[in-house]
Amino acid sequence: MADETFKYVILGGGVAAGYAAREFVKQGLNPGELAIISKEAVRFHIPIILEQGLL
């Protein structure tokens, strides 16, 4: 696994993580600044985040 550095990290991939990520986007998050770390079997998504290519 490559070493990567993120400005923000959200632990857990539930609904709360998705809403937190959306708030980061609203606050002007730049691509590549946020990582969501989760053991979920499927990738959580909110359409606005996918549209902006952040996940």
C-alpha cells in the first residue's frame, strides 16, 4: 500500500461519514484532501460527492 497523506480523515463509512464528507465539500474541500476509512463491504456514496469526483 502506498503512503498517502490527507488533510482530513473520517473513520467509519456509515451515513454519518457521508454527511460529514458532504459538509467538507460545502466548506470548499479540495480533491484529495479527505480519506474515509471503513470496513464496509460496499463504498458509501452521496450523489453530490460522486459528481464532484471526491470519492
